[in-house]
Amino acid sequence: MQNTPVSSLVGEEYEVEVGPVAHGGHCIARTEAGRVLFVRHALPGERIVARVTEGEETSRFLRADAVTILDPSKDRVEAPCPFAGPGKCGGCDWQHAKPGAQRRLKGEVIAEQLLRLAGLTPEEAGWDGTVMPAEGDKLPQGEVPQWRTRVQYAIDADGNAGLRKHRSHDVEVIDHCMIAAPGVSELGVEKQDWPNMASVEAIAASGSNDRQVILTPKPGGRLPLVELDKPVSVLRVDEKDGGVHRVHGRAFVRERADDRTYRVGNGGFWQVHPKAAQTLMLAVMQGLTPRKGETALDLYCGVGLFAGAIADRVGDQGAVLGIESGKRAVEDARHNLAAFPRVRVEQGKVEAVLPRTGITEVDLIVLDPPRAGAGKQTVHHLAGLGARRIAYVACDPAALARDLAYFAERGYKVRTLRAFDLFPMTHHVECVAILEPVKKDA
């Protein structure tokens, strides 16, 4: 029996009216035949011509770009970045929207995910529906927040630095990233040739003048002599084990939050926006209200940001256990928290380490899981520890909503939810949810 070839629809164009925003940096539209389009570079309510970028006759939905704007939204602006737009850099999703509109769109996504996956209205989640800009990010029209303290440049076949196109390995060569922090731009990575390199990550600490580049060579590629416009430490990724090794300079950068310095080694995790660590730390502490002598868990603890803040507040009679899977992050956390004898940091995956600790009760929990969320097993375990408050820090509203539903199954409700625009121009948003046990009727 002969298979009928599936017909690609890439390149097909449809005139459509754009519907609501969806999670992922696009809006939903439907063709006259009822086919669903996920459209980038569009805004709700616009009339556009959409050109298909992915999909076939049998696909459940098609991906598309808005290539002609027939009836623009009042929220539309000319993208300030010359590398933003259909077929170009995939780093930003909302360059074509006013900053206030970007935050409204993110709020709509959060509300939709909460309702669909957790059955919660904003009121039931204790959320006023707003997405707050970071301090200093409200700028005149045409100016863009320079917030990205880490930029991973892809290197094309000719050794030029650029950024990946949306859902592609293709490289858009750039001469400047508008959302890069000044400390990254000052390095001048885009002006250099990078022969034999697959990627160059530039890091500019916001808590110090530390600068770092992490080079990932192509297989068999030799490291170039790195001569950038500012003093910088150089690390390389080993092609055999994927480990990060120091070439010269410091193997870490120094960051600041809560009046404390944190060492972050080998390109380890730290919030990218300069104001993010302090903003999220304060939101978590305000929500948890730690008391002297309390015990706490800091899960997916990274280099110890929340563990340090809690330890400071629970005092010498309190205790904090951090759990983190990354070996270097655990080393850094232990270094960063050495002043607190009642803080312990264990290495391993949360779902494996937590049951082994033998902990049966705890006063406070903070968790900042990766984008996929904590998951049902971990959430149910945490709900059994009887914490009076839980702070959930989330970079993905869908994962947050799923996990809130799991917490609800085990008797925890959302007390408050706050949302922060710590990734301007992109679809990403950060949330802090504070949970507490549902009061049992007497």
C-alpha cells in the first residue's frame, strides 16, 4: 500500500483576524476553514496576513508569522530592534508591543493558565491581575530596558556572533543586542571573530564588576585568543563531559542580594535581570514572614539566595535545609552560607534527596523549580510536611498552575500571587505564589 505524501503548508498565506494571546509568545487566529494558527509578531484584534512557518495538511495547528498588518492594534509600535521581526532573531517576542501592553498580555496568559489548569480566578489566587515592571524599567517610548546580564551568542559557520532565529538552529548575525545589559555590550563580543566556536556566553555580574565569557568549541575546535574590550575571565565547556573549566581569571562572578555577596561559579544559575534576585527575595520573605526559631526548606536552591535570606531571619535557633542538583552550585551555596551554622545544603534531585532526609515536618518551604515545575510527586510530599506557608517561585505560568492544582488536592490554597516583568520584550514572566493550609472547620 502506497503512503500518500503529506503536503507542507509552509509559505502559505492567510488573511485572518487575530484572537487572544496564548502562552509562548504568540496569538491565536483561525483561517476561514477553521484551521488554527499560532501567530508571532501579531497582537489581539489585528487584521493581518499570516505566512505559515511550520505545519502540514494533517497538523492540528500551524505556526505562522504576521507579515502584513492590515489593521494594526493601538498597542502596536515599530520594533526598536532592527533584528526583531518575522524570520529574524527569536530572542524577543513582543518588541512590536508597547511596554504596558506587553505586561497586560503576560497577565492574560497567567490568568488563562490559572483558570484552565488550576481552576482559579485571579481573585481566588489573591492576585490583582497586574504584572509589575522591575524598578527602573519604565522608560520613554522607543527606549528598551537593558536588562539581560547573560547573553548566549550562537556562532555561524563564518565565526560571526549572533542569536538563534525562532525555533531554528539558524543564526541571525547581529552587531548589538538592545536588551543586553551595558556590562555585556561593553565586552564587544559581536565585533570579534570566533573561529571553531559553537557558542560564546557573556556574563556581566550586576553585583560587581566581574565579567565572564564561556566558550563552547565545535568538536575538535581550538580556543581562540580572547581579546575583548573589557577585562574578562574565560571559561570553556569540555566537549567530552560538558563540564565548565577555567581558562584564565576567576571561575566565578560575585552577585549581591539582601546585603550579602553570593559567589556564582562556572556560569551557574543567577537571575538574569539585575533587579530580579532582590525583587524575588523580598516577595518571598514578605510572603513567608519567617519567625525566629523556625525551620525551613529551600528546594532547587541554586547558590543559596533564599536559604541565606531565611537563615538571616530565623536566627541561631532556626534551621534551613537547601537541596540542589548542580555540584558546583552546591559548592557555591555552602561557601555563600558558611556564616550560618544551622544551614545545610544537600546535593541531588529534590525528588530523590527529600525522602532520604527523614524530615516529617517543617515550618516554611520555598521552591524555585526549573521551567517544567516540581511535579505531582514532589508537591504531594511537600504538602505532607505541614508547613504554615509555602513560597513557590515560577518562571512558567503553566507549570505553576499545574503544581497549584496538585497542592490544592492536598489541602493547600493560594494566599497571594504576584507577577513581575523580569524579562521585558519576551513572553517570559516570573510569579511568586504564597500558599497556606486550608483551615479545617471546627
